[in-house]
Amino acid sequence: MRALCENYRRDDLFGMTLLQVNFREASRSLWGSRQRSLLALIGIVIGIGSVIAMVSIGTIVQQEAVRQFKDMGIDIITIRKSFSENKKTEFNMDIIMRITEEKRNILTVAPYLTSGTEINRGRQKFSMEQMGVTASFFDLNKLQIRQGRAVSELDQNRYFCVVGDELADFLRKTGTSKILGSQITAEGRAYTVIGILDKVAEGGLRPYGMNKAMMIPISTALRTFQTPEISTVMARIAPHVSITQIKADISDYFGKKARGMQVEVTSAEELIERMKKQMQMFSLLLGAIGSISLIVGGIGVMNVMLISVSERKSEIGLRRALGAQQSDIQSQFLIESVILCLAGGFIGIILGIGISYLFAFFSKWQFIMSYFSIALGFGVSTVVGVFCGFYPARTAARLDPIKALRS
Amino acid sequence: MESLMLSIVDIRKSYRVGPTEVKVLKGINLTVEKGELLAIIGPSGSGKSTLMHMLGLLEKPDTGTYHIDGTQVIYDDDRVLSTLRNRKIGFVFQQYHLLPKLTALENVCVPLTYRGIKEGEVRKKSLEYLTKVDMQDRANHRPNEMSGGQQQRVAIARALIGSPAIILADEPTGALDTKTGEEIMDLFHRLNREEGITVVIITHNPGLAEQCGRYVKIIDGMIYSA
Ligand SMILES: Nc1ncnc2c1ncn2[C@@H]1O[C@H](COP(=O)(O)OP(=O)(O)O)[C@@H](O)[C@H]1O
Ligand SMILES: [Mg+2]
């Protein structure tokens, strides 16, 4: 008897024919009840979509962090007056500049102050930042001079300026053919352009709006701005020194020199940490939505499969009568469930990539396609399909063929 | 023994419905010779279908032994039973039981897909068997596009395609009008006569039974030769 069965071993070892036929028939059967199938898919689509978005956004943020690292270096910090500090104490230029002498871990400092303003050219207006900067500012921010030169120590109190890329564009469009050496009038003073900057990426520790800015010597700014307060000090720190040590040094210094002034120090590392935390919150949210949707979707799929099994009892009975083994029936329904979930997974992957694209777009970050997340999406769909199809498929396989035939 | 296609000895089967036990088959002995066309008649509810399910390995008897094509059936392994069904038995049902979403050709293919034969080969063979039952023109039609008689022909092609040891037909003309029923019976006779296929036909129509080589009666779970 068993020997007889051995004689009739299937011709193709891996059951490719059956798989092929099962696949086609499962697709047809799902398409036949597409309304019901679609309803079951919504959960899977949202679930997979969230998971994909989560992983993709994680990748995008990570890449962004790496980019900012590379751009600016991790040896940059910013120092700001603490929010709790009263208005009376201000950063003092001399005190700031001398910190490098007293605290050896601080290599370079670049204090700056900004003031929003507007310039007019004929009828056209351009809103921009006026920034008072030191020579070191250009180096710390890795600014590239396209034409002319940067602000130097020798320009103290002079009405010179270096213009950002967008401001240069504006000047060109409004009729200045030779920008270098031309004059810009801002807040009633005429500044001579001594340099033009390349476009610079925003974000990280860099001050906001540098592409639209005109940069003037900090000494000039301190004399001409309506509120001549140094808002921020950028600094380069010594490598391999802990940020805790740096912070202690800086607090100590300003505490002593500036009548107990409290400062807040932000490092590139902390910024990246903050970015990652933000991303984690987002991921957590998406992860929660994803898991819940996958559970709901999985139950939906299981339900659809159970309905399908009970509707097709006579088909199951017939197939058993024609020689289908229990395992054949089981794999038939498993395949159907997996196809259902893969279809949902496919739509979900598109949705997830769409979400992460929008996230990158609105964060002004570079979008990248995460192939890992696509593979993950298909993987998770398959697992959900197998997991949720298992019980219905087993129910189908264990049906009494006679009862199934007589129904 | 050589000439025996199947033999059952003292087969009994009862169902438990609530507290009562319904005895459906009460000790049945039956042999079918190779190349025989046997009819089984009996009134409704006498146990004909149960016997056919037994012969078709879909049902396990409470007691008794069953030999088919020289081997004794052992009922403990689904894989073995399914393989035997696939290789040895061809079923024809009163309600045709074609799969509604498949074409005639695809319906006929089904038994062979469980043998893992290449699809192209299966389809070729399927068309061959559709031709045998004169249904080659309807190969791409679905069951709801065919008449009852045509559907039953497709079902017969499906029963034949695996070259089984025996065809088991349970009231194959029960859902057909007299003329179509006769055509279907003619087909069975022709297959038996020309190709030597062993056929067991279950019917409650004594007229049809008498045309067959031999017939037996089932009454209330007991078998009587005519
Ligand atoms: N699964 C079952 N449970 C209980 N009774 C059954 C079952 N299957 C068949 N029977 C009973 O067995 C008897 C014979 O049924 P069946 O073999 O279908 O008769 P026939 O085909 O001759 O009309 C009937 O009384 C039927 O109700
Ligand atoms: Mg019956």
C-alpha cells in the first residue's frame, strides 16, 4: 500500500505545476470577490504603509544626519544666552574673543548677530538678513566664496558686505551686471560688495537664511543695528574632548567674566540626537498605527479566508474526491491568503514611499528610496498572509470530504 | 483474483445522529470484475451513495475489508488514500460538480494537476479527453454556459483523464431529462465496450439498470443480486 504510494511519487519534486495552477486560480477567486477582498486589504495597506514609511523616514533622517556631520564637522558648537537669563547682561565682544586664550578646548569662536531687513530696487523688494560676522564665521560655516573675498579682520567698522547666493541673483535680475564692487543700500547705509557666496545648505547649526543674507563686519553691525546684541557664538572645539567638559569650561568662563551670565551650549552631536529623537517619536507613532492596522488587517484577511472556505466547501470536497491531499488543499488556501496580503503589501509599499517622500519634501531633506523597506514590506505581507491564512487553510484541509461534497 | 477489480467483504457503516445510531450499510459483500459494467439500484435512502463513497475511498467503513486493483486499502494515511483516489478512481456525480470559475478544459485538468505533470501536457491530454466525450468545441466554455448533459460529459472526461481503474457514477442521469440521460448512458456503454473501462453506475431507475451487464439491488443497507 505504502509502496504503491511511493511508486506514484509526483513527477515534479517541488510541485511547480500545482503552485502555478493554484496561483492562477487563487488570483481568479480573489478577483471574483474583489469587493470583499479589497475591504480586507485596507488594514494591510495601512499597516504595511506605516511600516514602510517608518523605515524609510528612519533612513532619510539617518542620511540627513550623516550629511550634516560631513558638511559642518562634529567639532562645532553654538553658545546662546540662556532663556532664564535677564535682559541686562549681554555677550561682550572682548570677553567672547578672549575665551580661546583661557579655555584651550575652544579653538576658534565666531560670534554673530542678525537683523531682518528689506532692500528695494526700483519696484522690487527683497527681504533678507543683515548679519554681523567675523572672519572666522566663514571658516566655521564652511562657506565657499565664489567671487571676491570674505570679511576680514582688517575690515573693522567699514561698510563692506559679502552677499549670499540668492541675494546675488536678485541683484543680477534687477540690473546690476557687475555685482562685485557695486553698492547695496540697507537701513540707510550704502555697503560695497566685496564677495559673493556659493549656495549653502540650510540646517544643522548654521544660522538661518545665509543664502539671502548680506554679511557685514561685526564691528559695523554692532554700531548700526537697532538692537546691537550678539545673539549666538559659534565655536570650534578641540577633538576628543567630551561635550560635558566643554560645557563646564564655557559656563565657568562666562560665569566669571560676564557677571554670572548663564549660557546654553548646543553641539552638533546633540542636534543629531534631537533629530533622531524626533524621528523616533514619529517612528513610534507609525509603528503603533502599523501594528494595529496589521492586526486588524490580519483579522480581516482571516475572516475573508474563512468565508471563502465555507463558501467553497463543495469545491474542497470535489478536489479531495479527485485526489487532492490535505496538504494540497491547505497550500491552495495559504497561497490565496498570501496573494491577498501581498497585493495589500504592494499598495502599502507605494503608500509608505509616498508618505516618506512627503516627509522628506516638507523637511527639505533629500528623499531616498529604501530598498530594505520594500523587501521588508513584502516579507511582512507574506508572514501576515501565512499567519492569518493558516487557520482557515487548516480548517479547509480537515473538512470531511463527504460532508463537503454533500453540502 | 487476477480478474477482480474490487472486492468488499462484510462492510458495515453506521452514523450517530444524537443519541441514536443509524445503520446505513449492514454487511455488504460485492465484487466487480475488470471490464465490467455494473449497475447498483435501490430506493432513495437505501445507502447507495454511502456505498459509492466507500468504494471511492472517501469514507472509512466501521468494519470490513476492501481490495482495489489487487491491494488492500488501509485507512490511516491521508496521503496514501488521496493518491489512490487520484490514480484508481474516477468519480461522476449527479450534480456534475464542475468548478464554476474554470473552463471545461481546466476542469478536466484538475485530477492531473495533483500528479504534478507539466501543465502543457495536461492541457493537451485534457483536450484529447474532451474530444472523446464530444465536447472539444466547448473547451473554453464555463459550466454556466453549458447544458446539463454537456456538463456531465465534461465531468466524465474529468473522471477518465487519469486512466483510473474504475469509474464510479452516482446517479449520473438523475438531473437530466430522459433523452439526455440515455445519451449519457450510451457514452458509458461505449466507453465500457470499446475501451474496456470498468464502470459502476448507481441509479434508482430499473430500466437503466437492466441495460447494464449486471445489476445488484440495495435495500435498506443490504445487497441482493438480481
Ligand atoms: N453523515 C451522515 N450522518 C447521518 N446519516 C447519514 C449520513 N450520511 C448518510 N446518512 C443516512 O444514510 C442513509 C443513506 O444515505 P445515502 O447513502 O445518501 O442514500 P441513497 O444514496 O441511497 O439515497 C440515509 O438515511 C441518510 O440520511
Ligand atoms: Mg444518493
